[in-house]
Amino acid sequence: MDIKELTEIVPQGESRTVEFKKSTAQLRRAAETLCGMLNGTGGRVFIGVTPEGRIIGQTISDKTIREVAEALQKFEPPAHIFQRSITIGNNKAVLILEAIPNPESRPYAFDGRPYQRIGSTTSAMPQATYQRLLNERVHSQVRWENQPAADYHIADLDSEEIIRTVRFGIAAGRLPESTGKFVPDILGRLGLLRDGRPNQASVVLFGSRFMPDYPQCQLRLARFRGVSKSEFLDQRQLEGHAFHLLEEAMLFLRRHLPVAGRIIPGLFEREDEPLFPLEALREALVNAFCHRDYTIIGGAVSLAIYDDRLEIWSDGTLPFNLKPEDLKRDHPSRPRNPIIAQVFYLRGMIERWGRGTQKIVELCVKAGHPEPEFGEQAGSVWVRFLPSGYIAPHRVAHDLTERQREILQTLAPGKIALRKIFSTLSQPPSLRTLRDELYHLKRIGLVDTTGYGRGATWFLTQTSKDEKK
């Protein structure tokens, strides 16, 4: 970070991850804030900046450095606090203290007391919260992900992907520029070593060989014909580290995800785009890789595309008494695999505080779809994406006429009688021709009708048959 970047960050004000202190006279309060950040998602304290956002700096002497070092020794367990200073002139500098939490070490305490960060406010952590985090720390010591990877060495990991992760983390502002390029140091900083050897989380994230010891590092992809598993159009079973599998899943989606043909209101022009928001699908896949139960040796993340839905499954039940209905509302972020989730976070691929599933819901609703469904079944967690209106998972034929597209747009609000459709069209044909158009759309599964005679109404189908291009 340099003076230019500092002057860009400070005007944005204080937040959950940013705090200003006028000088090291407020060092204790700064350390309490760092403690709260360690118990959350991390953050930075800028010493030499007023609460109003004026960059004034302070003189940093040897005494100042000793005082800071003494304060940082009061964290329990020992914390990763990175220090840097930015000279602003007149022999003054802004001191930046950056807290990067280790999920396995929480809860942190400063000078014997734990703190939490809520918004831009630091406060003492309630005893109940502290006790819960202590219990989770005990759980973290015996998790599958932090156990040694038998017969695995640092040379067996994908070093290019590790360096790429650091590069992305620095760009996202979640890793300090001083992280470096020495792979063992990086792995240690990311919590991916156990007694100097790779742990099992490192294999999931960066492994280069998986059989026969890690068959659960697997992704299953399928595109089915129809709405059941009776016939495959395409299926694949891949092994690899999580970032490779995520990339393969996104390629599969782009190859097989139906294109939704939307008629732009007022223009009656066709706009093709993937049926579901790719950002929502990516978020769901990342959640699956972070939260699945890797102790299930034959387990995998599964992606299945049907004519009427898309499903993502991951082996393992929801942890810490979470229920499927909790995933659509505010809920605590308690990943089953916090080390794996932490690396995804540092890479800039997920947020904290349990927002991932809510973000999925928001993206789908914004795109005009129903809220995705979450559930647990047979020891697995699944999310189901459902389409809405005539942008159901079929590929709207490219040979539809402009009139047929306008008819679909007209029917989007709901059931409409024949004469109402006729009066709405910009250039209505004869009633007989309009009826023929509707029956053609019905034959290819895009619309349906209910009622008889003059009381009959037409509407868009919720699911449709595959169309041939």
C-alpha cells in the first residue's frame, strides 16, 4: 500500500474491516478492535488518521515500535498482525495494523478479554458467544481437513495455483503484499501445513494426485434428457483440486445450460442469455466445495441439469444444527471446513457471515426466477434452481417468428383470452391465424390453454419440452 492507495481508502470511512485511530495513545483501543476483527473476517486499523478521516500521521520512534510489539504480545492465542507504515511527510507516517484471523484459533482474546466487531463498532464479546467459539475451536482440532495428508509432500501440490491464489488475494485486498512467493511460507500462512507437511485441506485445494488416497476430490456432471435420470445427454466424472473442479463445472454450465430467450418489452427483440445467473450457480458450487463432508470417501459434488430444473448436491449434512430453512435468512457462518473456506475467502471468491446462500436467492429473484430451494436428503445437502415463465429450461427456437415472440411476451403476465391477445399485438393477424400461432406454440410446449369456447384462456407453460434448433 502507498500514499495514493491510502488516500483512496480513508475517505470511504470506518467499517467492519476498517478503523481509524488518531495516535498510538489509543493503542489499547486499537488492539481491542484488532481482536474483534480477528474474531470476525479480519481487518485493518489505521493509526494516524482521525475519526473524521483526516490523515495526520504521527512520529514513529523506537519507543512506538516497542509499545506496539508489547501490545501485540497480549493476544491469546498468538495472532497474525501485519504491520506497515506509510510516510506522509514532515517525519510522520500512518501505521497500519492488519489482522488476518486463523479460523482454527478463534476465539481470540486481548489482555484476557474477547472482543467482537459489529459494523464499525467494537464491543466486549458476550460470554455465550465466547463459549460457543471455544467449543468450535475444540472441534477444529480434530477435523478431517487439518489432519496430516499421508504420503503427501509440498512438491505434490500445484504450486502455480498456490501462487495464483496469492495474486488474487492481494488483488482482492485480503492478503498483504508481503505474502511473497515462497510456497512453504504461503502454505504456513494459509494454515495448510501440519508439522511442516501438507494437511488434507491442502490436498483438496491444491492437490495434484488423488487416487487411491483421495477419491472424494471428485466432481460429477450430468445433463439429462427430460425431468428424470433415465437418459443422459452428457455425463462426466472428474477428479482434481477444488479450483480446477470449479472451473470445469462452470465450463459444463456454459456448454449445457439452456439459453433463455427473453423478449425485450417495447422492442420485441430477442435477447439470449444463460437461463440462470452464472454468479448464483458459481456461488452455490463454491459453497458445496467449502461445506461438504470430505470424510465420506465415495462422496463428491454433483451438478445435474434437467429440462425443468438444475440441482447441485454435496455429501454431508448441514453442520452445527443448521436447517435448510435457515439458509434463506441471516444465520451464523459456521463452515464445516473453515481452513478450506478461509482460502476461498482470501482468494476473493466468497464473503463471510453466512451471506452466500442469501446472495444466491437474491440473484435468482433479481433475474426473475423463484427462490431456489434448499434441502437435506439421504445424507446430502442440495440446492435446486427453478425457472419461471416461458424462460423454462428449454432452448427457445431460433426460428420463432417475431409475432410468436410477441405472443410469448404478451402471455408473460398470466392467463389471457384469445381476443385480449389479439388486441394487445402491435400488428395483429386474423383471429384464425392467431389461433394457429397459439396452437403451434402449444405443440412445441411453450403455451397451454384452459377452458372452452369464448371462455378459453392461454398461458405460458412452467416446464417445456426440448426444442430442436
